[in-house]
Amino acid sequence: MNKGKKLYEGKAKIIYETNEKDLVIQHFKDDATAFNNLKKASVEGKGVLNNRISEHILTSLSQCGIKTHLIKRLNMREQLIKHAEIIPIEFIVRNIATGSLSKRLGIADGTILEKPLFEYCYKKDELGDPLIAKEHIFAFDWAKEEEINEIDKMTFRINDLLQGIFRGVGIKLVDFKLEYGRVWNKEKNKSEIVLADEISPDTCRLWDVKSEKKLDKDRFRKDLGNIVQAYQEVARRLGIMPEETNISEVNFGKATSLKFKKKK
Ligand code: TMP
Ligand code: ASP
């Protein structure tokens, strides 16, 4: 698989073309941003951790019948994925009120929601990804009604599966963001919806069940410190990083496969 030219660079990832038209490489950067790019930093090791965590989660979802863009992880920072046409909507699911929901509507932080709350945001950096109604999606033809119906069903199921995955390792899934895309299914000769992008502590709020300690990007947003340590904790609990591993000791420049150095 040859890596070709850069097709797109986002805030946390880069997409490269490959010698196969339908496949691209997704590269995870260490860059962290918040508040629509107003706050920026490089968090050493974040890209490696998100690559590994997202691979683990998408693989688990795929084993439960969710179609995803992931083909395989290639190395420490890169995955081979299907080249999907991304639907320009951020699909947000909330199980507990916090973040922009609490701020916008004055709902007390930590309020448990009776059932998952779905929100839709228009993916447009220049506008700060505004919250929209479902009707806007159809009015401006960002996706078809059948597509959104299918996505809503997938999102509901993913929420159940993710809650189970995290609850099993002592983590509450507070909220998260998903993205979907269209890929061409050659056998069926039609386009189909796949889960795209990533699922990682950058795109989820994850709280420790007992202490409610934040194990996600809120550590960066709110200047809580120990960002990489929190992401590492998530990876360790998911069983994808040996107990004794300390990611800050990995030589990121040279590492091409997932070999973490053991702490002495
Ligand atoms: P919010 O409370 O800031 O709206 O965030 C809701 C969830 O969506 C939270 O888990 C973080 C995630 N999210 C992203 O992944 N990307 C984004 O650009 C935003 C605003 C939120
Ligand atoms: N990803 C968004 C940004 O860069 C917002 C966020 O995750 O808080 O600004």
C-alpha cells in the first residue's frame, strides 16, 4: 500500500491518498484544539493513543454488526480506511448533561438524562459547527431522510454498545460525537452508510465511575492537566496497553509498529 499525496488536513488528523482509489490513509496528529480552534497545543503521544483506542472501538463495533470505514491499523499513527464521502453533520449523543448542553440550556452539570439525547451540528468550521434541527439536514440536502433514519438507528445501537464497553472497565460514557460517510458497495451496486472518523477520548466524554475523574479532552479544554495520562488510562483499562507501559518513553519518530517500551 503506497502513501500518496495529502488529500485533506483537519485539526487532529490528515488524510492521504493511496494507490487504490477507494482507500485512504488516516493519520492521527498530536495536535489538540478546542473552542473551534481558539485553543491549540501539541500533546505528545495523543495521536498514537487515539489511533489505537479508535481502532479497538471500531473493531469491537464492527464485530457487533456496525459497518465502519476501518480496514486496518497500519502503524503507530495511521489506519487504512475506506474513502467515504463524509456527511457534513456531527451526530452528538448525550447520556448525562454537561458541556455545551448545560451551558446553552442551564441544565445542571451531571444530570442523568432519562433517554439518550441526539443533537445534530452542521460541520462547518467557519461557522463554529452550529447546532441545527433535523429539518435543516433535509432542507439543504446534506443527507436524505432514509440516510438519517438509518444513521439514527446505528447511533442508538452504538451508544448501547459503547456504554457497555466502557461500563465494563469502570467508565461512564457521558456523551460523544460520531461522523458517518457514504461508500460504494460494489457487490450491491449502491452506496451505503458507514461509521467514519474516530471514536476516542477526543470525541467522547468519559468519567471514572467512582471518582467521576475526567478521562477525556475536557482535561485539555478545562486546563486540568495530565491529558496523555488520562488517555493512557483509558487504553490500559480497555486492555490495549500493558499495565507497565508508559507512552512518553516511546520513540515516536522511529516507531512504526505498536511496540510500547516497558517502564523499568
Ligand atoms: P459539547 O458539549 O461541547 O457540545 O460536546 C459534546 C460531545 O461532542 C463531547 O463528547 C465532545 C464531542 N465533540 C467533538 O468530538 N467535536 C467537537 O467539535 C465538539 C464541539 C464536540
Ligand atoms: N474539536 C473542536 C475544536 O477544535 C471543539 C472541541 O472538541 O471542543 O475546536
